[in-house]
Amino acid sequence: MDALLSRDKQIKIVAALVVLLFLTVGGFWLNLKLFAEAPMAVADTGMVYMVKPGQGFIRVANELEKLGVIDDAGDYIWYARLTGQAHHIKVGEYEIQAHTSPAQFLDDLVTGRVKQYSLTIVEGWNFNQLMQAIRGHEYLQQTLVESTTKQIMEKLGLAGEHPEGRFFPDTYSFPLGTTDIAFLQRAYEAMEKVLAEQWQQREVDLPYKTPYEALIMASIVEKETGVVEEREQIAGVFVRRLQSRMRLQTDPTVIYGMGDLYKGNIRRADLKRDTPYNTYTRRGLPPTPIAMPGRAAIYAALHPDDGDTLYFVAKGDGSHYFSVTVKEHNQAVNKYQRFRRRKDYRSVPTGD
């Protein structure tokens, strides 16, 4: 009997110890959960934290405690270990927003949700403007500062290609440490993808043999008007002129061919000075794009308006007046551009 009582007593003690253990572990885990889900001590403006190569989570937790962002590095370390995340954090620059919890930040570290910066390639920019923007961006890693245009294209694996028009206008997000060459590669691939998709959906009987010729036309359309609704009309005029063997006679190509000689105005002498880009002196498309066309301009070049207009003139408000005949066009020129000095300026396009 005494032995049975002793055994019952032992069982009760063991059971009590097990319960105590569960309560202790449960309490410990509950404490960690409360810690992990409470907001970190971060200002309303947030803060940026960098995880450096070779830096483990123990060091991260200790640094955050020293910065006053968390109360107890030990709790954070135990939480990360027990959730199996302590050894999976990724290097990078992280943004900790106000009210972010330790659990949320740990998830960011594990998934590599690093802070993003951005740079916008503006529709209508030329390659020089693009490179100025890239070289002026403080968060891009600069590797091309001393590189020529030819060298840049070689580093992109595009030796012999002209850079103009080959980079898609868009806003690109990227993490700290992204190189300028990686940024250009991404924009180049984006243009290749958009152009290929649009080329597959093009209208029939267009005067382009290749997607590149369509890109050249799109760049001209991009520079001719900022009015989205006019782009198909502009493209239609140029397509009909190509099909009729008329010169395009468009100022933006002349300006591009002038390079640094362009000072804000085109003179009659400029229209007569022959360059590969002077569409007043040469028939057909210029040899390369003259700018970075956006999606709308590419679409317009491949889906031009079906009308019969062959001429247009700027109205002074950003839009254009379109004409079918030279006579109508000249009347529009007199109406909308009489403020210009006619001896030095010609509207575009004119009679061929």
C-alpha cells in the first residue's frame, strides 16, 4: 500500500512538473509573441538600417537594442531562433517604418524586402539626357563615369548598336548598390519587350521592314507632339508621306542632326544644311531614333490614323492643325505662326 501511495505521489509530482514546464514554456513563448508584435521604437519619419555582409542576426538584434529600437535583444534572438528565421536574413538596406513590429521587420530581413530608390526615364529624352540623369543619381553605383557612348554599349554587350531610343521610358525602382550598367540593361530589355509585343500587333501594309524602323518613327512621333490624342494622326501623316515618296520634313530630326549647334531655333540655313538626320534634304526615315519613345508613341507608329492629311502645323498651344493640301497648310501656317519671322522659319512638314 505504501508503495502504491508512493508511486501515485511520484506521478502527481511528475504531472505537476510537466504542467509547470508547459506553463513556463507557454509563458516564455507568450512573452516573446507580445514582444514580437509590439511596435518598435521608431520615429514617425522612420529609419534606415543596413545589414552588412557577414552580419548575423545576433549582431542585428544587439545593434537595434543599442539604438533604442527594441528593449531586449535576447527576446528578439530567441524569437528568431524559435521561428526558424535567425539564419536566413539577407544583406541590404532596410527601411523601418513607424509602428513596424519586430516580427514584421524580421520578415523583411528574411524575404530581402530592401529599401527601394527610383529613377524615371522621361518620354522624349535622348541618350545624353538619360546618362546625365543616371550619373546624377546618388543611389546608383557609378561605373560608367569615364566611359564613352561606344564603351557603354560594349559593356552592355551591344557593341556597334546606336544607343538612341533603345531604353524604355518608365519609372524604375532599385535597391542601393544597383550599378548604372544594370539599370541600363533593365531599361534596354524593357524596350525590347515592349517593341516586340507591339510589333506583333501592328497594322498591315506599314512602310517598315523591321521593328527598329518602327522605333525610329515612334521617336519622331514622340518629339513632334506631347498631346497623346494626336499621336496616331501625326504617325498617319508621316506614314502617308513615306508611302508617297515625300520627304518627312520634320524639325525634330533636323534638331537632332544639328547636335550642339542647335540654340533653340531653326533657321532656313539649318533646313538646307544636309545631315543624315535632315528630313528636308533626305527621303525616308533617319538612320536611328532621335529620342526615347514611350508606349503610346510606339503604338501610334504601328497603328497610324487612316485619314488623308499630309501636313500639320503647331497651333501654339501644344496641339496641331492638320491639312490635306498644300494650300490649306499654308493658310494654317499664316494663321497660327504669323508671329514668327517667316524668313528664318518654316513649319513642318511642308510641300515636297
